[in-house]
Amino acid sequence: MSTDPETTETSPSEDTGTDAVEGAEGTGEDAAAESTADAVEGGEGTAAEDAEGTGEAKAEAAAPELSEAAAELLAQKLERERIERRKAEKAGPIVAGAKLSGTAAELLAAVRAVESGEKPVAIPSAKPEPAPRPSTAPEAVRRPQPVAAEPGAPATETVESVRRVLAEGGAPETLAAQVAAALGEGADDQLREDPWQLLRVPGVRPEQADGFARALLGAECAPDDERRGRAVIGWLLEQAALAGHTALEASALTAALAKQGVPDPDAATQSAIAEGEVLVFQDALDEPAVPVQRTADTSDESDEDAEEAEERPVRVLIGLERYALAEESLADGLAKLINSVPKEDGSAAEWEQAGAAKGSTGELIRAVAGHGLVLHTGGEASLAEPAALLRAAAGFGLRAWAAAHGPVGRDRFAALLAQSGEAEGGAPDSPAPGDGPRATTVAGLLSGAEGPGRDADGALDLDLLVVLDAPQLDVETAALLTESLPDGARLVLAGDPAVLWSAGAGRVFADLLASKACPQVVSRRPDLGPVGELVSGIGIGELNQVEAPGKEVVIVPVRDAGEAVHRTVQLVADSVPRVIGVPAEQTVVITPGHGGAAGTRALNVALKERLNPGPGRFGGFDPGDRIAYSPTPGRTVPGRVVTADAEGLHLECAGGPVVVPKERVEQSVRHGWALTAHQAVGVRWPAVVVVLPGDAAQALSRPWVYTAFSRADRHLSVVHGVDQALPRAVAEVPAKPRTTRLPVLLRPQVPAEV
């Protein structure tokens, strides 16, 4: 490693070479992430930070044609419609959860008892019975249908009536449209009846809702109000979802409620369960149970219950219906893939010939030949293997598609497919429809804006789907994907398990890998070069010095945040273009958080002043500015500003035009010379400058460092100010845990041998 692009190589024995690779995403001021970290055990603050940061967009697309934003919105609408259909199919006081595994029947009975006034709610204690593993493929579920229009905005009358209520309670009137969208028809009456419903608007905190409630209710407003307790529970579970959890353990939720000033957390939880606002689950644990203490007057019935508890301990989870249904649906879809036999597309001889390829490419093809679901892991170089699989499958006549996390990843993989075709004697250009595999984005595939479209039954019109960047799949997107596959289709989830997890709730790829429910193929293609060698070591918890004769890896030590900003601008604007040969427009800066003296905001101000100075006449932006556009929370697309007019801010993102209305610019567009690691997932640049200010040390983790460093193709500069925190993070700080139910739901589907 070198200490500067223009200096000689640093001796491998120097400390700067070892310490110069530190990062932390969490120095920002994210209230949501901080609250979740305080109130909930575990969680991943970086996901919450980016959901609040450049993932602030509430879901509109202004382009005349379906853009990436519109595609994402349509995919989300499909998911909402699917959930509404499932709600309509369920009966009883609680309209969802009747088919959930565990104690759903007992839960419904308890809730009905409360509603009839028979007895208070008690969390069921019976042992859950595992679902039997089906011997054949589960019956196909009704698949979601594509839609052709975006969800409509709230009626003007509704927004105005909500605005008057907000003004009466002293809340910002600018929230009117969001409140109306969240509460729907009659939002003003709902808000008067229950002012704490304001917490359903993203960004509103309990203390703000309390002030609004006091203004509306006066003396009737009290901390022990059941409405407040239920609303705070919903808010806490939404904050937990921003941190990646699909549910919370009952004890963690109780502790979080106490921190929010709820006098009787247990009563508040029971009230929320009785009202059907949350669901409760009992999931069996693998660890041995703690023996139950019995008294002399214990009845035979309680003895039996105690014996069952000793045999199989459980954990009690509380969750929102939205994520419970998504996880249940996902588990059903995965079980269908795991337990079904793929269609006999292509002859056995053709599959056998293709499976004779060398190394892990052949392993992948052979696994896909006989299984409906296959996992593939590896770094950037490993993408050649799914590309070879798709080419081979297309040669058999299969309708083969790949779906990437975003448009940049899609375009990179499409280029790789074209190179593969050229190497195999095909045309270097992307194949025409039906002639070979093609690439799309996940959002575009689900919405119908890209990809093969859907057949008469509403299923995706394909035989083989390879989902790239699989660690970025949240439970809702993954559920919609599996439900959209036709009978007999094959699904390959491919990705690097060492990168940061999804910005949305869940950890689908990691849970599947841990479950061992289907074949897993580990690529043996390493990422080459000094950057690849460095990143490979980080992946196994080792921060090694690497030889970088061409200054592929450079360490720039700094004393404070001010010096970090100065050296970063110098690297991007001068040193890297002049010494490494990578222009500034192909270099990205990655830093831990949005706030702070060396966060994305401060760095983008300094970089704009140097690289594209201007008055910022349109919301702080000028033509030529690099931007990070967030069509929906947690999603970021890099681009640049083209112009601005009465329609809004005109952007170019991944080669396509996007128009952001004036009222949404502040929410969904940031300057994009500097990004967080979560924003950079799924994209790589020729050169990357990672900035590690001293105040980021506590937020460092191995996945963050791995993700930030692995975004570089040719050159990596590390502006290093965290001393020994980096090697400690790489060696000792794994990904923050997430509470999910998918492993339990998948357990009955795990075959004896995969």
C-alpha cells in the first residue's frame, strides 16, 4: 500500500498500511436509527440511516414513461394488493395471521375472548407444532397481476381537512398529504379521535405526537392512554423494520415501551394484540430448555404443560401484519421451489454437457439442472458463472433472465453477458428477445416495466431467473418474486454474503444460507489484484497489507475531520486523475454517514465547490451536479443533473431521463459525489475514496468495511483517521443481528440431505 498516490510505496511494516482501512456508517444524526438502537436489541443502523437519508422519497415518479421510481412504486403496489387479497380470504376478528405457523389458532381464540369480555389477553404458551414437510410441491397460489398505473394521490378535500386538524393541534401543515395518504379516507376524523395516529407518518417521533395530542385532547391526554400505547408499539416496530427486524422479542418490545414512557408496557402490548394491530408468535428455539420450577400443588395439566416447555423452549415475538404476511408468503414460495421438480427444459444430455464445465461453473449448472432453488455465493469475479449458466440455458431454449438490484448492476451484467456471447462466438451486442439471456432490474421485472412480462396466469414469462445482489432482497420483495414465478421455473439467488444486508426488513439471503434448505454453490473465482486481495482478507476477518506496485491501494492518514475533507477533495479532483488516470466523474467517495464534519453533506458541499461550482438555483442543484436519487426509501440510483424547469429537476440516471417535481426534490435528491456504503451497494466505480473520520470508529463493522472497499474496480484510496479501530472492526465486529422468522418457517422444509 502507498500513503499517497504521488509518493513511494509504504513499507509493509508501517502501521499506516495496517490502520488505513477503517469505516463506519452511523456517525450521522439519524433519529430513527438512534431510537431503534436504544430501544431494540440488535438492528442495523445503517439501513435506517439510509432509509431516512437519501431513501426519503415517499414514492412518486414524474417521468412521462415508467422510470426506475415508477417501477419500484408499481412493485410495491403489487405487494399491497397481494396482502389485501390475503386479508380478504381470512376470517375472524383479526383478519390476518390465521394461517401463520405456531400459535395462530390460540392467538385468535384469545383475541376473540377479549373482544367478548370473557378474559384478559394472555400470550399463548402452548408448544407450536412444526408444519410437516410436504412430499410434493405445494399448490400454486394466485399470483399478482401487473398494473399499469401508479397509486393515486389523496383527494384534495381530504388533504385540506387534515391540514385544518394539524393546524389546530400545532403540527406542521406540510404533513397533511402524508397523513392523508397514511390514514386514507376520513383521515381528519381518525386524527381527531386518535391524535397519536400521527406516528404513522415517517419521521414523526413520540414526543411530537404527544404534543399534538395534548393540543387536541387537553385534559383527556394522559400517558396511560391505550391509544398512545398502541401507536407507540406500531412506531417501535416500524423503527425496528428500518433496522432490519421483521419482528421483536416480547421482552425487547416491553423494554422499548418503558423507555418511551408507557406506564404499563404489558397492558399496552395486550391491547395492541386484542385490537389486531400486531400479531404474536411463538417460535421454537434450538437450544435446550431451562427446567421449570414446580410447586407442590401443581396440577397434572400444568405438569404436562411444563414437560412440553422443558422439551421445546420457545421465544415470543411481536410483529406487524405487513411483515408477518410477507415472511409467511416467502416461506411458502420457497417451499414450493425446494420441494418441486423443475420443468424438463432441455434434454438431459444438454444439461450434462453444459455441467461438464470446469470448476464452480459446472457445479452451478449441475445444481440448477435438478433443483428449483439454488444459492450461489461469490464476489464480483464470480458473476461470470451465472452468466455462463444463463447462456447455456438459453441455448437449450429456456427463457432465461437475470435481475439486478439497480440499473447500474443491470447494465454491468448485460455487458458481461454480451462478452460471454462474443467469447462463445455470438454477437457482441445484447441478444434480441428470445435469442439469449437478458438482464433487468428487480423492480422493473416485478412491475412489468422491464423484462419478459407475464403470461395469461399472471406469472413471469420465464423459465430461469437469476437474482443478482441477493443480499439486498428484503422479505417483501423476495415474497413477491417467489409468488410471481411460474410452476416449474428455476430460481438462482446469487450474491456476496459478506456485504451489508438489505435496507428493508429481513435478511433473506443470509437466512437461506444458514438454513441449508437447498443446494449452495460457492464460487472459487477470487477477485484479482491488490484490491481483491485486500477485500478477500476482510471477508474472513483479516486486515492484511497488500503489495500495490501500481498504487492500486493507497492510505492517506489524517488527524481530524477538517483535514479528511481537504485531502478527499484533493484526491478526487487532482491526485487520482493525474496519478492513477481515473477522472473525477468516475471516482466516488464513500463515508460512514450523512451528518458530521466529514459526512456526505459536508463532503458534497466541498466537492461541488471544487468540481462544479454554481449558485444552486434549483433547490441547491446546478446542471452537471452528480446526484444520488432515491425513488423509494432505501433505494439509491446515481446520476447527474441535466437541467431544471417548471416541471421539476431533470436528471439522467443510468442512461435514462427522470423528472423530479419541485416539491419532491428536497426529499429524494442529494448531491452524489459522496455516498454512504448502503447507497453504494450494487455499484462499482473505477476509483473509490473511503473516508474514515475519527468519530466513526464506534460504528465500524466488518460488513461496512468490506462493502465500502469492494466498490473499487481499479483503485482504492483510504483517508484514514480512526487508528486501530479498523483492524478491530474487521476482526471482531460482525453484522448486527436481525430478528426474523424465516429460519423457523423454513425449518420444516429442510431436507435430510441437500
